[in-house]
Amino acid sequence: MEDESRDLVMFDYDGVIVDSFEVFATAFIDACRLAGIGAVTTPEQVLALFEDNLYASLRAGGASAPQIEKALSRTGQALIRATHWLRPFPLMPQVLAELGESRTVVIVTSSPEAVVEGWLRRHGVQGVAEVAGAETGRSKVEKIRDLTARFAGQEAYWYVGDTAGDIREAREAGVTPLGVAWGWHDPELLEQAGAQRIAATPAELLAIVAPDLRADFLGLG
């Protein structure tokens, strides 16, 4: 059970922790086709959806609620089957394990919790206390606000994301958005969306959100 006396650090999943875009885009395009969503046929169109909240982008493109649920359900099933293909970004498991020793790490994502939790178990990733996935709600803003209310009184709340939509939702929720340079959207797009910092590497990410851990992580004493 998470320790609410510890500082909270929040992470997105796809594009921050797991290198999943190619698999996700392939599965999602096929799921949209089967659900009758004709506006999503290329990887570039998938990326564009994440410039805002995914659900909001799909609705703005004309997809109905039942179509969206069907597409996301089929995508989730495909990602569960593809768990063995999805690899963590180098050093991200170590960053999460290091943070988990002294912080409460929560993944806030649009992906189903079963997908994320199954992937964490398969790859032996430690340090994550909780996953707030698709089952918890569609809006990352609401999920982030619920978490910060539970972990009240922090000096700063970081949300680590890799898309412009992540950054915008973090800002709307009132937390500090930290972009990563290795994710789905380019750093320039993250900065335009309002990212306060861009981490070039996982080691730099750790130094930003937990500067007290930097020396130990880098083996500097």
C-alpha cells in the first residue's frame, strides 16, 4: 500500500517508461478501422491525437463514445498479447526503482491498468506503488487532482510526460509538467505545450525530480 507521507511523483507510461509507439500505433489503427473510426489510418494521425486528451481528440474527430470504447478495448487486448515485444527505455527501470525507495511513484495513463501492471511484472520493474489507468477515468486532469489531494502539502508535484496532451493536462491539473526527450512528441512540441523542463536522459530526469538521489544513482557517493 502506498505511503502518503512520502512525496508523490507521477509518470506517464507509454513513451516515458516503455518504448511502445510502433506497437501501439499498429494496434490502434487496426482497432479504429474495426470500430469504424475512419480518421485514424497513419502513425502521424495517431501522434496528432495525443496533442490533446486522447478521448477528446477522438470525439473532436467525429468518433462516437461506443466507437471509442470498442477501439480502446481492442487496442488494450492487443497490447496485452504484445507485452513481450515492449521494452523499457534504457535506465527507466532503474530510475523507478531508485525513486520508489523514498517517493511514492504513481503511473497516470490512458492505458488499461491490466496492460501496465502486466508489463511491469513481466519486466520485473520495481518502485511503482500504483497505476491510475483507463479504468480510473478518462481525464488525466481528474486523476492527477485526486492524487495531489491525497498527497497534500508537497512543495512541488511533478508529472513526467512525453506528449503535448500530457503537458497540457498536467498544467490544467495544477502540477509541474516535465517532458522527456525520448518520447512520442518532439521536445519543441512539449515546450510549446508548456513543459517547465525537458529531461534529455533518465539520469537527468531523476536529478530534476529528486536531486537528493542523483549522486547515489550515478555512483558518485
